[in-house]
Amino acid sequence: MASNKNNDVIIVKKKKGGDHGGHHGGAWKVAYADFVTAMMAFFLMLWLLNVTTEEQKQGIAQYFTPDSVSQSNTGSGQILGGTVLAPGQMQHTTGGIVMGLPQDPAAENVAEEDDIEGRPSSDQETPDIGPGTAKEQPQAEKRDVTDEDVDKALSKREEEEFTKAENELRQAIQDVPELRELAPNLIIDRTPEGLRIQIVDQDRTAMFPIGSAEPYDHTRKLMGLVARVIKNMPNKISVAGHTDSTPFSRAHANYGNWELSTDRANSSRRALLEAGLPATRINRVIGKADQEPLLADAPADPRNRRISIVLLREAPIRPN
């Protein structure tokens, strides 16, 4: 090696094979940014699941599955089923940052279509609703139901059933030719006790032979007609026998109008049961002799001789 006579300093530069750090040193930042973005999307999804209602979740799910959306052209058939998610709804504050869903331009298009079809547009007045809730219809005013309200409803329904039974009975007697002429013998009215059906003697048509508790054949048929109409109703039944004021002859000293009216009531009860009326429906069977005449001014009139069948009310009657 030649000597350096001038004592100069020799500097040797070494070149590295390549700057690998300059080419690969920033790759981890990109991966980290992707990771942070994915985590933010994940937490955003969790937040949405927490603050949205079931209806809003279904609407969002339908947004990402357009094939399942209804083909209807109305707002109720589109995404969210006609429910509008306005800007500012579903807001949540975390760490001082307010997060909210951006307004979907598709919602504006739906609103415009609704306006064209005659539906109210978005700029009209709408009921004020709180954050985090979908648009709702106003609810009817609620109030407590009292016992009086229940009694009125039951009474109204019972009156409707009474009216139906009365119409069916009047129609039924007209549909049977052999009983059609007995229509004047049938009197139907309302009493405080309930629906009263009276089978009444007339001048030329009696229901029982004089002084007897055995009914005529046409009386049995009329009783059967009544039983068929009322047998499916829930009301208990009262059967009462009535006579006129004509006294018995001396030959029947131990048998009078009290006994006769009671026997006729029991005979009528048996006729109703034979026609299919359940025995459990009978509430009472009584004889009233001539104490409650149909014609108070004419106690001896034959029309006072009658059988009263009363469908007793189930709903209580409240004083006005």
C-alpha cells in the first residue's frame, strides 16, 4: 500500500443494499386504519341495535334486502313501511360527540310520491314526537271502566236478545198454519223482571178446559213453539198461572183458584220440558189465582185466565 505522504484522512463510504424501511415502514399504518374503521363500524352497529325500535330495525334490514320489499307503490309498501326516520331522531351522546343517522335521500323521494298521490307531504304539520321514537298515531283517551258501564253493556246486550226472541216467536207462529189463528192469544211485553210471554184465553179460544189443569192440544203446541225459541237463551224462567175472579162451585169446596192456577203453572212447566227446555232453566213455578188480573177493571173477563212465562233478566237494573 502506498504511504500517504501528505497525511490526508481517507473517508470510506459504505452504501447499504437498499432502503427497505422507506418502502415498507408505513404499511402497518394502513392496516391499523382499516382495523380502526372496522371497529368504528362495529360499535356503530351496536349503537344502532341499542337505540332503534323493532320497527326501525326491520326497516333498516329491508333497506339492505331490496328483493324482499313489497311491490306496492304506496308509502306503506316501501322501506320502513311508511315510517319516516327524520334527521335528529335516534340521537345518542357519547364522550361529548353527538351521533345521528344522516337523512336518506330515498326518504325524500318517498315523501314526494306520497304528496303526488294525495298523501300529506313532509312540510305539513305533524304531531310532536320525542326523540328515539317513530311517528305514531294519537291514542284514544283512556278511562277506567266502572261497574255501571259493565251493567249498561250487559243490559243492552240482553235487550237485543229479548228483541230477537220476540221477533222469532212472532214469526214462528205465523209460519205454522195451525197456530196462526192463535196469534191473538200470544202477548209479549217487557216487565222489570224481563221478557214476558203470556198465553191468554180469548172469548172463543181457551187454553185449558174450565176448572181443569190439563191443557188442550193447541196449547201444548203453542208451549212447544215458545220452548224452541227460548231454549238456547241463558236466562232463568219463571212460570205463573192466573185465573179470573169467577169462584168455583160448592162441589169443589177444597179446590179453588189458588190450587187451579198453581196446577196450570206446573202443567205448563211440564209442557215446556217435553218440548226440549232444560229443567235447570226453571227458576220458579207459582200460582197467583186472580190477584194480578190482566184487566183490572174486568176481573171476570176470560182474558185474565193465562199463563205467564218470564225470561228473567240477568243484568241488574240500576235506578235512574
